[in-house]
Amino acid sequence: MIEPAREVALARGLIDETGARHRRVLLRPLNGWQEWSLAAAPDRIGAAEVHALLASCIERLGGYSEIDTSHTAALSRGDRARLALELRSLLFEDRLPLTQRCPNPDCRELADLDLFVSQLLGEPGAPEPEWFDVATEDGPARVRPPTGLDEEISMALPAPPEQQAALLWSRITGAVGDQRGLTAEDWLALRPATRQAIAMALADGEAAPDLTFLSRCPACAGWLELEINPFDLLTRELRRGADRLLAEVHCIAFHYSWSEDTILALPRSRRWRYLELLRDQIEGRPLNEGWG
Ligand SMILES: [Zn+2]
């Protein structure tokens, strides 16, 4: 291991078949190859790619040290968002500058918004309950946050978005009254007030980084609503830095004669350290004050 992994606490974590929680993650920074492939990825990477990316960066998850996509697909969307923000903070500075175009058709000005990833992450706090209980007109119900697998399966349904959403809700709704194992049709057959109560219980209970922001347009003072998808953010920022990554590989390869493979296997922090040493050497500065 060439860079220390970061310890991250998840809000929900992985719940194994005995009901035990696995909330502590050791997260490795992306290496150059991973930065490269994300920079070349489409605007929105698919659920399966998200699971594979997280599995390749998690060194340890609670009691598990061999992590595959079955583990990462079982994480809640809040925990996956947290991990994506942590991966981003291992690469970039804390400040997250965003630009949003004003939705007012008479304005369309660009507005800047400065966020800080450390503030988005906040504290994970106490473990999230496995189920959120809620009283509905159809009797007591319980709901849990969607996992990556829930999202992957419902998005793969060749049907309109309402049907996909119904499948997702049916998967995460554990019970309504004496109904168990709901189907998408069961979900759609529930009273609207029941569905709404379940959705509210999920929104209130879910421990996820808050990724929706409201601000005022500086030009027309209209409201701007911004929702961040941390995986989109990561791919967008890496795409913007793709030329620089190429220049870094070029510079290190030129001076050290290492192969592209070797250089891209390094995480960014290590590449940058070598580039700093090269700069110091070229400028005749001491490479390490402590030597000799
Ligand atoms: Zn405006």
C-alpha cells in the first residue's frame, strides 16, 4: 500500500445475514487509471459501474476485507453518496465551486455557488435504524433506504419511469398492514396518502449527506435549486482535469523513464509529490532538508 487509506464511518453500513452492522470503511484514493477511466466515462455512470468503482476503492468494510460488488451494491444511497464525496475529497481541495444557470427564461445568468465537501459530509452520527416505522391509513408500515441493487434492478426494468419507481418502492417497503413482499402493482394499489406517508418516513429517517441547495440568482434574485449527484461531480471534475493528468504522466515518464502503466498505478498525491521533487531538483532547491 503506497498511500494510507482513509477511515470513513457510514451512517447505515452493510447489514449482514446475522443482522450485524459493518460501518467502518477503509477507503483508498483513486489511482491514475481510475481517474482516467472516469474522465472518459459518460455523463452519468451506471449503477453497476458505481458498485465496481466503490469495490475497487474499499480496502476494508467492517469485518470484510475481500470487497466485491455484492457488498457495495448493498450499501444505501446515502452511504454511497458519502463514499463518492470522500473519494472526491481525496483528490481535490475541500472547496467545491459550482456554477448554475438561472432557470428564469428572462435571465439565464450564470450564478456561482461555493460549497465545502467537509460541510456536505457532516457527521454520520448514530447508526441509522434498519427500518423506519410509520403509521398509515392501511396499517403500520416500514420502509428502508434503497440500496444500489434496488436502484440497479428498478432502473433496468424496460418500462416507463413511474413503473420503475413503483418497483423501487415495492422493494424497499418491508410491510404495509399485513401485506409483506409487495410487488410494484401492490405499491401502486396503495392509497395515495399511504404512499405519501411512507415516502415522508423515508425522507425524515434517511441519514444521507444533504445534496440539495437553494440560493438566490445574483442578477434577478430568483430561486436557484441545485441538486448534486456526487458521482456526476467526480466524473465531471476528472474530465476537466484529463489534460493535466496526461501532462503529469508525460512529465514523470520523461524524467524517470517509467512506463505509463507504472505511473497511472499511482494515486494523485504520489504523482504530485514526484512532480514537486522534479521541480525542486530542476530549480536547484534542496530535495529534502533532513538529508546528510
Ligand atoms: Zn436570474
